[in-house]
Amino acid sequence: MKSAALMFRNGIYKICYGLPSDTGGLEEHALAVLRDGKLIGSDRHGSVFVGEPVCSTGPLESFRIQLTIPPGGELITGYRAGPQGSILSLRGQFDPTLNIQTSRVDVAGGQVELRVAYLGPLPE
């Protein structure tokens, strides 16, 4: 079986996100870098995420992600971090062959819709 880390392209990714019920579209944005099977990224609100792909069966591959929310931060799902901040574990499924794709992930009990777009390769 081929490792998921070898199937996703190293590069820069734009992540647009919002609630599935939002009619205005995916208004929030984050940037992520994937290099050699390790993911790191951040949004404009100060949340930072790290993760890695894990093997799955079928055409979709899973990402295991740790989201660190700054002290007092509030997510679009309504979840609020305490005065010490918060760390959440997330998992999402994506197709490593697509340049642009949409998926949903569970974040602290609420669904968040993601649109992930591959922007290009990393500089050498």
C-alpha cells in the first residue's frame, strides 16, 4: 500500500472555510504548507494547525490535524477557547489528486466546510 504522505504534493495550499449553512460563501481563509508529509498553517485570527496525512482505503486520504486556538479565541462554530487557549484534534478526508476540493470536518461538535486549493510548489 502506498503511503498517504507520498500521494499529497508538497506545496502551498489556500483553505477557505465557513459553516455549511452560510449562504454568503466561505469567507474565512487560512494558508498551509505541506512538505514531506508534514502540514503547518495558520489563519488570520491566530489559530495554528499542524498535521500529517494518514493512510486510508479508497480514493480519499485522511489528515490528522491538531488545531491550536489562542487564548480567548472563538471559532465559527461558536466554540470558545479559555484563558489558556485550546488544542483540538481534527480529522478530514481529501482526494490527493485534486487541485481544488471541498470537504467537511467536525470541529468541536460543529460541521465546518473547507475548500482546499493547491496554489503551487514550494520554493527550492
